[in-house]
Amino acid sequence: MKLASAIEDFIQYKQALGNLYIGSANILKAFVRKTGNLELEALTSAHCQAFLPVKSGTVTSFWFQKYATLDRFFRYATERGYIQHRVLPTSMPERPPRFVPYIYSTDDIRRLLAVPDSHYPRTYPLSPDTMRTFLLVLYGTGLRVGEVGRLTHAEADLRNGTLLIRETKFGKSRLVPIGKDLVSILRLYRMRHRPGVGYQRPPTLLATKIGMMIRNDHADHAFEWLRREAGVLRFDSARYQPRLHDFRHTFAVTRLLTWYRQGKDVQRMLPLLSTYLGHCGVEETSVYLQMTRELLQEANCCFERYAFAEVQNG
């Protein structure tokens, strides 16, 4: 069987399970381009090593992502008898340091929102009002950047306080309830950006200055300038400065912290958080639960209350 045909079968199999499988599919297609459309039995470890080069013993997280994608594909091909021999290298390089997301403080948010309109460059694709609203939606919902950018007027039901997020990363749609404060912010934004007579309303709720959907690269480049202007920086050894995607991490950690402080059974609440974030299970959500000092303190207090109660009852 040819490599391209086997990969196409595998992609269709993954998508039939409800996974959009876009990023991994692109990796597999890149492997075909690099290797050529060979017969599977003609593949050797040299082909994989050429696709997974290791220079000076250092690799990135993307190297491991590519390796894992190929590993899943070859397991699939082996189970179906398409290939009989192992071609992936067995020795693994050292993993890079674990990525640590940035958790925004309330002071960070205030500084980002407080940058004056007059400081925004003319070339900035988003108006100051749009950028602030964009950040508040991310902060208040934990949505992905692309989910906020694609949100249409029809999908934002402000009367009932829900956002309809259609077929995203895992091919699922979901209703995301939002609080009264965010509903008010979006209502005011919609009023301020109501089109004049003879002008069409942009297709998305939040849009660029020229009425286009906010793409991820628009938002990322705009935010890179804004966080520098606001002085929201990290000085630890992390590889990245604060990112827009870190608002999703911040939302998850903040929600967990709030539940601890309210005395909720956090283990029982985690599946709800997973559903809200659009994950298939708690394992995917756990990636977002960075253990901050505040979260650790609340977890310790929760354990102490439990242990003290056990001692008293004993």
C-alpha cells in the first residue's frame, strides 16, 4: 500500500471519531512530501530520521508532536497489516523544559485595559474598543482566540446570556453561558459599533477596523504590542512572553481557585469545566491547570479542613 493512501485512510478514520484532526493531518502530509509516496514496506528508519532531525542533541516540543503523530499512524498501519517492520527511531532525545503558561493577575488586566486610545498606532488592525472587548471576552469565558474571532452576531444571544460556539477543535458545538457583566459589555460594544445608514454590519460580533473577521495573527500581533505598552512582561526563564492563549489557562486556574474558596468539591466540578472549555475529557483540561501559589494554598487549606474533620470525627 502506498504511503499517501494509508495516511488518507488514517486521517478519515480519526475524523470519523469526531476529531477535526487538522494539525496532525498537516504533519502526516508533510511527511509524505518529504519522503515521497513510497510503498509502506519500502520505508526505513532513515526516512523518519530525515523528517525528525536532531541537531546537537536539542529538539523542540514540535519534534515530539511530530514523533507522536507518526507513532500513532504507524501503530494504525501495523494493526491493519499495511506494514510489518518498525521504522520510527527507538532512541529519544531529551525533552525540552516543560512549557509554563502565564497566569494573568487582575493588575495585569487593568494595565492592559488602561492603555490610552491615543497610544494605539494607526496601523493597529483593531480599534482600542475592540481590543479591550476582545480581551474581556477571553478573560471572562476562557474561549480559544479563534472561537472569539469567529463569533457571529447570531451566535451571541445576549438576551439569554449564551454564546454558541460552533464546531471547533474537537468537531463539537457547545453553548457557553456568560455572566451579566460580560453581557453588558457586549451590548454596549454592539451599540457603539452599530453601522450607519447604508452600511452593512460586519459578519462577526468583533471585527477589525475595516469590518473583517479577526484572524489569529491579527490578534496575536496586536496583543504583542499592547502587552509591551502596558508593561505586562515575564522575567522568568520561560521561552515565551505572555500570550493571548494564556487567557484560557488563566480562566481555568481562576475558576478552580474560586471553587476551592467556595468550598466546592473540585473533583466533581472538573468535568463541568472540561465541558465548558470544549474538551473531550478531564485529561485535556488538566493541561490548563497550572499550579500557582494561590491555588496550592487553597488546596492545602481544603486538605487541612478535611483532615481536621476526620480527626474530630475519629
